[in-house]
Amino acid sequence: MYIHLSNQLIKEKTMNPKEIKDLRDKLKLTQPELAYKLQIAPMTVSRWERGISAPSKVFITAMKRMG
């Protein structure tokens, strides 16, 4: 995804579903456990891992800091 900011195109960093699941597996957390740590609904983690939606930069940063 690209966003337009001050006449510059900036690529927004995201994580693909496999990266999210791999990180969660590395942390040895279930979807509900990861959701609890991020203070979000477990269904949200499921949607990220199935590619239905994607985490915002805030959650990407939080997950990467855990790992």
C-alpha cells in the first residue's frame, strides 16, 4: 500500500499473513494470547493471519518488539 504525503509517495510497511503467524509461533503464543498482549480481540489476529485485514503500524511495531 502506498500513501501520498507532501508530494512524495511513501510505502507503508506491513506484515504479510505468514510473517504474522511465524512471529506468533516464534513467540510460542496462541492467537488469543497474542491478542491479549496487544489488547485486541482474538478474531483480529485470526483475520490478520488469514489475510482478511492487516495490522496497523502500531501493532506491527508492538509485535516486532515482542520478538
